[in-house]
Amino acid sequence: MSLPVALGVLLTAIPAGPPVSAEAIERALAAEASRIEVVARIAPAVVSLFDEEQSGGGSGVMVDAAGYGLTNFHVVMGMMQTRRGKGGLSDGKLYDLQVLGIDVTGDVAMFRLTGKDAFAFAELGDSDGVKPGDGVMAMGNPFTLSEDYAPTVTTGVVTGIHRFQGEGDTLVYTDAIQTDASINPGNSGGPLFDRHGKVIGINGRISAEMHKYARGRFNVGLGYAITINQIKRFMPSLRAGLLAKHGTLLATVSDDLDGAVFDQMYEDAPAWNAGIRVGNRLLRFGGRDIQSANQFLSQLGTYPEGWPVPIRFESFGRVVDKVVRLEGVVPPMRQPFEPDAAVNRAAVERVLSAFRKAVCGADRETPPRRWNIRSERKWADGRTTQYVLEDERGRDAMRTELDASGEAVRRIEADALDAFWTERGERYTLGVEETLLYTGLYVLQWVVLGDEVHDGMEQVRHAGSDAVVAIDSEGRITQERLLEALTFPLTEHRTMQVGFDVETHLPVRLVLTDTPTNTVVEVEFRGGTEAADDGTRWPTTMEVRSEKLKFVETLSERSLSW
């Protein structure tokens, strides 16, 4: 039988399918039109990155109108000596680029473009909701094909989630999204979008091969994107120009027939201090069930240093839930990384400006100084104390403590910051923990928020990200609030770190430290906010935790305790 005859027989043997309905064709055309609209909308936010000589090449994505963007660390690694480069947008123009903070371990960096009043940017999505089979789009400048900086678009689906890839001690891709959307050299640092045009990841690593007809390496069907939710945790550090550090338990786990078991750990470290011991079984970490060492490493790598992580473990048949704050790991680098002081200061001013506007309103930077603030507390030894801060004649008037009979036992003039640790005319001095607490509250209200001049304000630094988490009875996360942390010097040996909510811009967490005595006082503000008489807004509940001070206080407009 000749070939044409054989083909004809084969074709006629294939049964014809049902006709495609007009409605199905209409739906397909509508989906295509929607995808084209989304691409047109988000393309102006995609950046082609180059060094100052416009060599090399990579991609990035703008994340706000002020010019801040995300990319891979390995894309900007060659720019680290000057921290300068160029960014090309779909308008065909090149803009000056400055490298800000870097996450060497997670292969992420933040940059800023200048030269335009407002840049197009992409909205960040929620990568925790991504599922295998979801449609995605990768955009960037592969092989530097686009000379006018218009991004290349490739489409595909999510083929895997929670992927972990380690490469020695650096460039560890944790909890990554795996996709078959074509990601090639030059796409690195570019965005992975969901079908709505929201960024769910930053493209980075690929499974590649060399081919004699290809321009170097090319994708063989597996690309990996760093999830945007883990990047969000590091963004305060990156925006502030810092070297981001990942967290560690200072403990390792290994696979066992029953799952993951702790096999090594340091004493006086996060895992040890949580009561974990060698042989204990890890059940859940960061709200995710753990069945293997690989799963644990993938989840651990998504957290910055100091992050509070819920952990559930089994110890001698007993299930224990704890929240552990991770220690930081300094990534290995060929050259030390020094934060840019101007970049960090700009981040400090941004956070403080947002705080003042959140409390006082957009029309004023500082509040009126007419607060009358009172607090009464009963101590275990029978004392009842009442603290008073009143603004009289434009200054803080006093703070008074009453004994159980109601008689005033001491009065402190509070017209200067040192009133909170120096008793004038009396031998009695406040304890270290009380001193830290009321000094911190004073500084936050009268110095940081107000207009009181204090030399320490010039030494305030942005310290990166922080968080507070809430868990249910099963140890699962019910709330995770991302904070931006600022450190304030109180004295030569005393410091305060304040965590401001990135959404409300209000203070959520204070950590006050006295170095010589190794004393730490933690304050957490909870609940909503309540308007005081002067129109300012403050938290409604304050919880204080230290070795000696443990109490929760409800704050009202006439009883703010600060």
C-alpha cells in the first residue's frame, strides 16, 4: 500500500468528534481577550536590568509607584561594587537603577529606579493559594531579545508547589513554585503572574540543557519561582537597604519511619529553649504539617531572622505547641555588605511619617500636647500605683505613685527624659524593668510621635522585618502580622525596637533591652484602635512580658498608660 493511501485509510479511521458549540468558541475567545488585556496592563511594570555598561541582562518587576522593584540577587551580583545599573521599561527608555537590600541566600534583591514621577507597578498576589494546574504567565527579557525593553510573555501552568532546591550554602530556593511556562536565561528576576495579573513569584532557577543550535542554555520544561509570600516577609529589610538574614532553629532533623526527628541541636538556642530535645518528633512547623526533613527545610527557609514561628512537636508521647523566634544566619559573601546609610534613613523617615499620620491624621505631623493619661495597677506586694502624665503649660508635668492608703509617696518631674530613671530629691530609683517599660512608652509618645528634640532620633535605624502571630488550639496560624522594625537608642546601654504594622502603620510590638543586666521587656499592643479626645488614635490593649512584669492592661481614651 502506498503512503498516501495508507494515510488516507488512517485518517478516515479516526472518528469525528462532536461539533464545537458556538458558546464554547465564545468562551475561548473571551478568555483570550481577557489574557491579552491583562498582559497589556502589566507589561509596563516589567523591567529589563543591565549594569552601568548595559552588559549582562536580567529581568525585574516594579512593586510600587515610587520606583521600587524586585529581582534575583544573582542578576544584580555584578553591580554590587557600585550598586548602580540601568532599568529598561516598555516605554523604550532606560532609567537609572540603584541596588538596595539583598537576600543572598534566597536569591532576591530590591532595586529602585529614578527619573520618573510615578512608575507603573504590579500588584502582589497570594502565593499560598496557588495550586497545581493554575494558569500562569512568565514575563521578562530572555536572551536579551527585546531591544526596546518590551517584555516577552510565555504561558503555562503550575506543575508543582512547595519545591525545595539547595545549592551548597547559597541560592537556596525554598517553597518554590514549579512551572512549565518557558523561563530562560534573561528571565531571571522577572515576575510569574497568575491569570489576574498579580505577582505570585519571582522567576529564578531552571532545569536547562545546552544545545548546539540554541543560544546557550535553554529551558527543558521545568522552571522555579520564589513565592511572593516569603519575599513579602523580607521586603522591609530589602527596602531599607539591608543584608537580609534567614532564620534558624540551630537544630537539624532527619527522616525517620514516623516522619522527621530532631537529631542535633545547640543548647541555649531557639529549639533547645522551646523544650525540644534530640529524639523529639517534629509534627508541624509554621502551620504546615511536616513529614520529612526536606519539607522542614523548605518551610524554614521562608522565614527571616527573629521571626516567630509556631512549632508542634512530640516529646516522650506528649504533644507540645510553642512559638519560637528564630536566630539569624549571616550568609557567606566574597565581600562584606555595608548598608547604605541614606537608604536606611529614608526607610526610617517613611515609617515614622506613616506612623504620625496614622495616629494624628493626614493633615498634621505631630499631635496636640494636651493629653491627660492615667494608669492604676495593683502589685503582688499590696502596692497600688497610679501614674500620671499631664501636659501643663506646654510640658509634661509629673508622674506620681500612690501607696495602698492613697498617700502620694513620690513625685517625679517629667520635663526631661531622664525623669524616668532618676528620682529627684529621693533615694528611691525605679527597677530596671519598670524603667525600661516607662522610658519606652515615654519615648514612643513624646519623642517619636511628638516634636520633642532628642539627639537619639538621629541614631534611629531600620532593623528590617518583625512579626506577631496568633495560633489556635491546634497550633495552626490564625493571624500573621508583618511589621517594620525600628531601633531607638534610649541610653548608651539601653535600646528599644518598635515594630510598626505595615498596613495600619501603628506600633504593635516593643522590645526594650538593658544590656548590662541582660534584661528584656516585651510589650505587645492588641485589639483595635480608639480615638482619644484630641482625635488621635491608639491601641486598646497592652500586654507586658518580662521576668517580673506580666500583665495585660485595657487602654481607653482616658487611661492610655502612656
